[in-house]
Amino acid sequence: MLDYAGPHEFAPNESTRGVGEHPHRGFETVTIVYQGELEHRDSSGSHGVIGPGDVQLAAHKEWLCDLPDGHTAMIIAQLGGVRINESLIMPVELAVLDREGTQFRVDTETKASILVITGGPIGKPVVGQGPFVMNTREEIVEAIQDYRQGRMGNLS
């Protein structure tokens, strides 16, 4: 699941902003901040304040990133138009690369910024609904019931 929040300006303010209490189940979160600060807290135990250039990974997880043959790769253009191999993507557009091969070409004529995300295929079915990503519809229903009945932790 990719929940991409593109660039957004917030005027300086003393009040707290955020998405409020929200559950996570069946996926790992990665939060990246390019400017300013962001406080993130969720029912999985992830919490922290991150600033420019920081990356917040889900609690108790280790992340390694490379692009071996067979992995899925996605590229998001964040600033400027970018040509990925032969396809042009514009800001806030997503390119999904073939799983074959280990290299791709990036060309640009102006200043640009991209986010590259890669990972090995999980080889299982994927079912998503709201903040839940599971393998079956039954697991989604169970996750929703667990959340509604307070069995996923809380942020009191």
C-alpha cells in the first residue's frame, strides 16, 4: 500500500496538526519529511518527531534497500518532470517498473527530485481496506472488529 501525501504548505501555527488516532495492521510504515517537522504516533507503537531529511521507520523493524532482479520498484516524481527509461512522469506521478532487470535510467532536463521504493514480491494475495492490508477478506473483517473493540492498543 502506498499512501503518498504530496508536498503541502502549512502556515506556522502553535496548535498540533495530524491525522489523529489511527490503527495499523498488516503493513509497515515509513514516514519521510523534507521540510519542517512532523509528529507521528499510532497504535502500533511508532512515535516520534521527525524533521528535514529524517525518515521514520515502523517500530522494531529493520529496512534494507537494493534492487535485485525480480523486485518491484516504484518511482514517484516529487519535483520536476523525470524520464524513467522511456516514460515521462510529472510531479506527484508514479511509475511502476518491470520486475525484470536491476537497472533503470533516469533523465531530467531541469531540477528534479524522486523517491524510489523497492521490495521483493511477497507471493501472497493482498487485500486492503482503509488502514489495513492483509491476505484475506476475513483478516480485514477481523482487523476492523479488533480495532472497534479496542484490541489494537490506544493512544490515551
